[in-house]
Amino acid sequence: MVETSVRLLRLLTLLQVRRDWSGAELAERLAVTTRTVRTDVERLRVLGYQIESHPGVAGGYRLGAGSALPPLLLDDDEAVAVAVGLRAAAGGSVTGIEETSLRALAKLEQSLPSRLRHRVDALRSATVSAAGGGPTVDADTLTAVSTAVHRRERLRFDYAGHDGTVSVRDVEPYRLVYTGRRWYLLGWDTDRADWRTFRADRIQPRVPTGPRFALREPPGGDAVAHVLRGVGSTAWPHPARVRLHASAETMAQRIPSTAGLLEAIDERACLLHTGGESLGNLAAFLGTLAVDFDVLDPPELRAVIRDVAARFGRAAGCAPGRVAVHPGADAAVEL
């Protein structure tokens, strides 16, 4: 009985690591006959695993999705990854899954061997999250939207604008994007015949979904970049565009993706789309980048930076740094 149980676990592991197996391959790996393989497959089916079999020379076995959730086999790294992910979900930005995540985490941690519990505890105690701060999204909304994305089905939903006005939208959903602050849906708005970015917390899906559609590629082919560029004017009370005197590769090491979108200009300059809760905070953030920059907009930010430069100069006991305004309304700042 012990040998049979061990063999069943080995068989299940093999079925999970590769999509298709022939009976002869499984028999060779397990050092048994093909008849024993057929018997063991039937045992796994009784336990709830959906294993598809195809007869013939090109036939074999494949692990499918069943109607019930049978036990899972996870290696050490997979178990730690699941535990960390569940803990993050328990305090994340999706409404309604916190308690469920904690229940699943409790079950998983009870079954973890001591060596893995220590790894999970070490990760939990050594890390903090800088994500969050944005509104939470209903889990059912994310499920409905992601299902429509996966099936390529048009999605109709009620959408609440920033002014509270509700409109009905008909969209070909392309991707869900999480920026660390908010969830967004990028899709092709059929009524406006253009790409639109929607805040997921303002979406109320309607059922049923619409017909299937042919997938379009967003401008540039990068959903994340398109969303970050599109929400730059609405995600912050004070959006800004700044030309940095350094390459995009260099600045990507200093600026997190949640702080703005970088666009390469050449090997010595890049464009930053960013923003702040106030112009003062935005000026302070730009000062921490330790690189020369030109403010393209808004014009009000230049006045704030001049004031900051003057205060810094007085604090240093010398005359303020030169502030030169270039043609084209670009402001070069030297602090």
C-alpha cells in the first residue's frame, strides 16, 4: 500500500510537469507496466483528478481541470510563492478576498513543513509593501472583466466618471493593468472608435457579455505604457511632463514605474510623465532625482521650483542658483 501511494504521487507529479505523456513513457519513469499505469490513473480519477486519456499510437494521458479541486502537489519554492501571494492578497486592493485569502493561508501554513514555515516567516518579517493607497475594487468586477478579456467578448458596463455622471459603455476589453495604486481596464470603446482607459473601481459590469471580437493591438503594443501615459492627466491632481538630462535606462533605476512613465528621447535625455498631490511635493520629488531637468508643463511648476531654488540658496548662505527660461516655454533649473 505504501509503494502504491508513493507511486501515485510520483505519477501525479509527472502529469503536472508536462502536458502530454504516453503510457509507455509513464511506465518507464515509474518502472511499472502500462497496465499498472492504467490502474493508477483510475485511482487518481477516483480521488477527483480529471485525467484525459487518448487511445492509439499517438495517444496518451493529460491532466485536465476537474469539477472539484483535488489536493495539489507543490514543491518548496511553489509553496512559499503561494503563501507570500496569499498574504499580499489579504491586505491588497481587491475587495472581498481578504478573509478568503487568510483562510487559504491558514490551511496552507498548517501543512507546511518547518523549513518552509521559517522561510515564509522570514519573508513576512523582512518585507514591507509600498503599494496601495488607491481605491479597492470588487473581486466580482475583476473576475467579470478578466473573463471577458480572456474570452475576447465585448463588455457592456455602467461607468461613473470623475464628476459622478454614469454612462453606459460598450468596450472590447484588452487588458487589466494594476499600477500599484489603482486597477485600470484598457479597451477599445466601440461608440467612440478609440482606445480608452477606465478605472476598474468605477466599473459596474452588465450581463450577459457581448459577441466575440477580433483582438486589436494598442498603440505601441504595450498595454502598461499606454495606460500609464493615458492616466497621467487624471491619476494625480497636478500632472507634469519633464525632460530629464539622462537616458531612460539610467532613470529607470531611480524612478519606480508607479511614479511615472519614462519615454526615451535619445542616449542623453528622456521624457518623464509624472505628477503629485501638490506642486510643492512634485518639485521636491524632481529634486531627489539628482539630474538636470527641463519642466515642459505645467507652467505653474516653474514658479514653485524658482521659489524652492531661492529658499535653498538662502539656506546655504549664498545667492540663489540661476534659473533660465528657454524659448518654447521650457524651464531649465539649476539648484
